[in-house]
Amino acid sequence: MIYIVDVNDILHNMLGLNESDLHTDLERQLWVLVKWQAERIEILERRVVELELALAKALKNSSTSSKPPSSDI
């Protein structure tokens, strides 16, 4: 199951931080990096689901279901 979340909410809830609490350039850079990583993870999780569905579909052929052989990929 994939959860769509707001990275700012996660950081606030886990760390007690808001973006306005960041004072140094390093803190702001790390904030941007964590946000980017969270967004990338979300994209990759969606891709994994797509690939799992495609694999399940590919594995379901006439020898593993009641589908006719003509429906095999």
C-alpha cells in the first residue's frame, strides 16, 4: 500500500520542525534534500506497484489460469 504524504507534515511531526524554523543554509539545504528524497521514494514505490502488477499479469497465462492459450503474451 502506498501512502501519499506531505513531506513538510512528516518533518514537522517527527522532528517538530517547520520550514520557518530553519536558520542556517545547511539546515535549508538538508530540508530540500530530505524533501527530494521523500518525493523520489514515493515515485519509486508507485513504480514498484506498477511492475508488480505487470509481473502478476505476465505470469498469469493459459497454464496458470482458465484463459485460452491465444491470450498468452
